[in-house]
Amino acid sequence: MRDWMFLTLAIVSEVIGTSALQASAQFTRLVPAVVVVVAYALSFWLLALAFRSIPVGIAYAIWSGLGIVLIASISWIVFGQKLDLPAVIGLGLIIAGVVVLQLFSKVTPH
């Protein structure tokens, strides 16, 4: 259960880092740029800790999939990015894929 917490925190860190990347204005603003570096480093470290019991393929699929959905949502809410119907359908398919991995995958740790 602890490794799932690490994975969750890795996703949150990645989302913070990517959001700060937008706010850094191509690394021209110091504070958001520092947040990017720290958040990404923390995210990868936590992701590596999650690999102790979660198979790398499953952990990475969940990390990247949920990161994409969360970033798209934040971009829509905070940065005003428009999401058309194909984008919403694609995000729904990503969520469905993560749910299938979580509920039905029988992949075991290495």
C-alpha cells in the first residue's frame, strides 16, 4: 500500500512540475523554473520507490496516463486551454485504460 502512496505522490509532483513549466514562461521566471526542477526530481524519485512492488509497466502507465488527464484538466481550468470533443474522448479513453489496468491486470512484480 505504501508504494501506491509513492505513486500517487509521484503523479501529484509531476502535475505540479508540468503546471509550473507553463508558469515559468520558458524558464524565464526563476521561482516557477525552480519548482519545475524540484517537482520533477521528486516525481521521478517517488516513481522509482513505487517500482519496488508495482511493476514498471503498470506504474508508468498509471503515472503518465493520470498525469496527462490531470494536466489537460488544469490547462482547461487554470490556463483556459480549450478541449474539443476528440480531446475529451481521448482523455476518457486514457482514464478507462488506467481503470482497466487497476482492476483487471494480473501483472505481478518482477
